[in-house]
Amino acid sequence: MDTTWSMIYVAIVAWGLQISFGYFQVRAFNQILRELSRKGSVRIGRTKSRWKPRTVVIFVTGDDEKIVDFAYMSGVSIFSRPKRKPCLIGQPLPLSNNVLSQLSSPLQEAISVANCENP
């Protein structure tokens, strides 16, 4: 077997691994989305940058427009999984500048997108 076929086999294995890990990432996202949707009204937002790591936020609001639960996913790889951010639970919407200043820039952008697109 020459090096060309070896590289083809490595590429096929890497592609298969990427597909399977991507499946697990989407499954984890859908699982947390199902869990959060049982708690109230769900809002989803993501950063719009094409060349920076993407951040996706999911938060649940109650009837009083306070955050009931919050999760986010951030990164460029298929290994990123949803994480919780309990410090935002109970905060009223729209979030104050004081609360937003404590968050990273991608989280701020994704939250603003979720607020604008889901009134």
C-alpha cells in the first residue's frame, strides 16, 4: 500500500469520526433544548461571526420575563457541549449593563440576538 492510499484511508476515518462526534454534539444540544422547553418560553440566539468561534445561547423565560434557566455552547470544535450559567437565573430581561459587562463578548452578542429575534 502506497502513501496515497494511506492518506485516503486516514481522510475517510477522520471524516467518519467528525460525523459521529457531530451527531453526539447535536444530540446533546437537542437534549438540553427539550429539557429547557419544558420550563417555559425558550429563546435561542447565536453569534453572527463567520470567522470566530460561535456561541449559541438557550434561555427560558417565565411569564414575568425573568430568566428561569440558561445554557450556552461555545467553541469551534465538535467537542463543545452545552454548559449552564446559573448566575443569570432570576435576572429580569432585558439584562442590565452591569450583568452584561460580567459576561464574555460572544455571550453578550448571542443574548442580544436572542432578545431581538424572539420578542
